[in-house]
Amino acid sequence: MKIVEIEWVDSNHAPGWTEIEETALFINSLSLKAKTVGYLFAEDDEQVSVVQSVAWKYKEDGAPSSVDGVMTIPKAAIIKRRVLK
């Protein structure tokens, strides 16, 4: 599995009712960029999935037997992506 770093734009939600002025300050003060590093697990036309950990247990073909920490990111949210060594 390739190790990848993906920079992406996250979504945000303000909880509860807020005054308009407070809401404007809230949304203008946020940094919504995020980075995820992990093993490339799956990809299709709409999304990329990476996992934080892989385990090999009694697999003769060399394929991982289990994974942990799956993060799926919509491709529309991806800013940059690169393969790490």
C-alpha cells in the first residue's frame, strides 16, 4: 500500500442559534484546511480512503488482513495530494 498525504478542505458546523454578527465572526475566523497521512486503501471517481494502520496476520499472499482508522475524503474537497516514501 502507498503512503499518501492529502490536504483537504473540511466542513464546519456552528452549534445552536447564534446572532448574525457572531456567526459572521465565527465563520471568518476558521481555518478549514486539514492534512491526512495514511495508507491508500481505496479510491474511486468520487472519494479517496486512507487508513492509519494495517496488520498482516497469517496471510501468505502479502495482503493486509485488517485495517484501522479509515478516513474517507471526497475528491471535491482535496486541494493537494502526494505519495510519501
